[in-house]
Amino acid sequence: MSAPYERPTLAPSLLAYAEGLRDAAPDAPPLPGGLPLPHSAYPPRDPADARTAREARLALPGLLLPFLADPDPERAAVELERALAAVPVRDRAVFAAAAALPLPGDPDARSRARALARCLTRRGTNVRAVAAGLGLLSRLGEPEDVPHLRTLGLLDRLGSHVVATLDPLDRKAAARAWLLHQADDEELRAFAAALTAGDETAALDLLTRLPSTPRELDPHDARRVAEAVGLPAILRREPHRPGLPAQALRLLTRMCSGRNHKAEIRSYGDAVALYEEVAAHARLLPPDLDHRARLVGLALGLHSGTSHFLPWPEGRRRELITLLLDAAGEPETPSELEGRRRTEWIRRTARHLRAARPEEPAGPPVLRIEIAVPDPGDVDVVETRFLVDGRPLLPEAFGQGPGEPPEALLETGALRAGPEPHEVRIAEAYCTEGCCGALYVTVRREGTHVVWDGWRRPCAPRGFPDLPAHRFDADAYDREIARAEQDRDWTWPARRTAWLIGAALRERPGILARWGLGRGWISTDFHTPDTTVVTFNGPPLAADGTPDTEQPVQQFLWYLPDDGTPPEQRAAAAVRRIEEENPRGYAEPPG
């Protein structure tokens, strides 16, 4: 017997078709990616239409706009569906064009546009017509549209359009539609199926068992999961449900992370409520290192990360930092190395946060430079953060990725204000600058001030605010740069070794030049932070042992695991070896 979605249907619209499939098998688990559309939903291309897809996309606004003014929305919907069926263009282009149309300001005209959108979504029989209606409803939709949108969200090809349309209306429904179409592993698919079936008990049980490590759940996934269940309300109602407080903490931590993704916490409408519930129930968590470290990480994000900018009532952000640190408590020192490193990180970060005080601006703005080291148990990048009068600069000015590592800014003296203006890259997107951008600033000395201006965001998406020039008192600025450059409290032996090796090679470039090599990045291994990594760039050797400059430049990596020797001795020994032996003999190519 064929599955319900494979049976022929005479449904006059895609909405009726979806309702029929849903009602024919109400207990059937949802198909990953949604129910397939009928063949009739894909209008054939008219062979007489010689336009290219690009030409058709450019023509869409002119095609769609006149229909908004039609006084008869039902007639307009029929005519628009017929017109769209003849356009050689994909439904996503139709959705984007409809969503970007200039909407009328007159209330009656907006009502007619809304009525047109509803006719298209509720009576449309092809995917382009429904996509046009969804695009209009993404800005004109009202709560009464949500049930119809949820039903359309069961269908393949319409999922992303439905999610975008539901987002401003009902985040929970949007998240459930997103999970239905985008969940790509077994646990998330089972969770989505339970939600779609309305089985809240099964959904909450599955929620507590969802993986939330960086490899398995990125910040966007974590936000959608939290939205799909209304996590703050669930935690408030059932704080003693086994595993729920711990999963809420993990999901909140993931949303605040920028690892391999931009942080999602400011896109989460219930962020403040979830912070409050997690802090209120933190003492129900077992006092293990994972929970202690995540609580401290949340406090660090409130201090100098993206969460600083959530809509906190006056003074509440500082109060929550204290509550989270108190709940984290004082961990005992375990015997294994990784546990000792995490314990030291918890203690050091908590000390720093308890000592931090908000700046009281009086006169020129005050710059504070801080090195944010992530929880050693949740591998992430070490970044430089900038606070101006206690307010983090980068999440507001860029938000696409972390600040540059301290080695790039402080080891090199890049932030010093010399006699000549110079440009500095202070942040890069979590992917790369060429993909999603970076943030540059020009540092210049002007009399008794140091000025940061000339901001640039190459390749970054639009929508960030224009940045003002910051004028810092020059003496205070110089003292802060010197303090940050000399600060070693944040580092650890392998990272300190890398810092010292890098400084020595920078001061003595001839050491590498004699081997025909250039200095690459020098830091610690991302997944094994107790290993120093020194990289070199240069051509391979020819048969006679000299650099073969006709060959492409290669990268060579030298791994130095921490053996307990003081960083100063390890760095000196490493530099001596580089000086005496060609690194190509003991370094290795990547991969």
C-alpha cells in the first residue's frame, strides 16, 4: 500500500493538499524535510519565454507590484498565479522579491495587500504563487495566519519560506517548522517528530537527551531547540525534571558561543528570561566541573560578550553575574591535567569578574583591553576584547566573529599609537574575512589624545551601525596598552611558550631566513591546548638541499607537547634548534 503522501489528490490548493495528507495519517511521523509537493505544484516553463533566470528575477518586482493595488484580491490572486506560472524563476526568488516589495502606507491598501497574500497562500496551487503570498505575509502576517502557515510548513520546498514568515509572528511555530525541515541527525529528528505530533512528554524527554556539544549542535540549532519548546516557561514549570536544568544551561551556553558560527543569543527573544531561570535554578545542578565552567562562561559573556547587550533592567546584569559565580562556587582541584586546567580557569575567571567594576565615564572615554580565554573543556578561540567605558565594542560594532588573538595585537605592538596613523584588524568573522568580513580601525595620535576612527568592515553584511571616532586620553591609553602587553595572567605554559618563540623569531628574522623560510602562525593546538605549534612557510627543498623557489610555498608545522619544562627554557631550546637545524627536517606538512 502506498504512503499517504504518494496517493493522488484532487486538492485544489497546496494548503488543502497538505491538510489532506496530515488528516489522512494523523499519527504518522513527519517525513524529514517535509511532505513532497504534488507534480502540479511545479508549473512547466513556457518554451516561448526566452528570458534567462536572471532576467526573470529582475522582472519580478515589476510583475508583482501592480497586483497589490487591485481592489479585488481574489481576482488578483488568480491572475498573479497565472502570471507567475509563466515566469522561468525559482520559488525562492519569488519569495525574496515579494518580501522586499515596497508596501503601501495607507491602511486600506495594506489590508488589500494582506488579503491578496492570504488568497495566494490559502488557495494557491503552484509553489511560486504560494511563495509570493508567503513573502508578502512575512511583513503583513497576523496571528490568525499562523495555523495555515504551520500546515503549509509540512510541505517540502516551502519550509524555509514558512519559517521566515512565521518568525515575526510565532517563534515557537517557526522553530518547529525549522526543525522539521533542517534537523540533520537522528536525535533532532525524533525531537521534531514528537513536537509535530503534539507529544509534549516525549518531546521533553528527548530534549533532556539532545547532544549540545559544539560538534553536534551549533548556536543556531540551540536557539531553534529552545524556541521550539518555550524553554524558560518549561524550566520555570518543571525545574526538577531530571536533566532539564542541565540541558537549559547547555543550550544557553551554545547560543552565547561564536565558535564556527556567530552568537545567536541576541536573536533569541527569550534570552533574558532563560538567563533568569538558569540562574534561579543553578543550585539544582550537580556541582561538577562542566556545570561550574558553563556558569562562569555565562557570567563572562554578560561582562564582555554579546549577552552584555540584552535588554537588562538597570543593575540586573551585574546581579546575575554575581548569582552565576556564587552558584559555580569553588571547585576542588582534580588530579588529571585537563581537570586542573579547567579548575584554574574557573578560579581565575571568577576572580577577574568579581573584581571588575563598571566604568564611570567622566571626560574622555576609557579603554579597557581584556583577553577572553574560553572554558578549556569547550574548545574555542582566545580573543582580545575591547571595552569602552565598560561597554564591549566588538559585539555591537561587528558581531560576525571574535576579536583577534592577543598575539596578533599585543605581541606585535599593533595597538600602540605612534607618530604615524596605522590600520589594525581587530576582529575577523568566524569563517574568514573573505566570506563574512572583518573589522579594521585606524589608530592615530592627535596631540594629547589617541583617536580610533576610519572604521572599515570589508566583506561584512550590511546593517551594522556607523561607528564614531573614539578619542582616548593619550597617557591613559599608553598605560592601558602597556598593561595589556605585559599581562600574563590569562595564559598557560604552552601558550606562553608560543608567545616567547614568536617574540624571538620576530626580533631575529635571520634565523628563519637562512633556511629560506618565513614565520607563520605560532600558538597552541586548537584541540590540544597543551601543545605549542610553530608554523613555517617556504618552498620545499630541491635535490641539492637548497630551497626550490620554482615550487609552490608549503606550510610546515612543528608540534611541541608540554613536558613540564618552564616556558622560558622550552622557548629558548626551540629557538636554538631552529637556528641549528633546518625545520623541514623535523616539522611536518599539515593534514
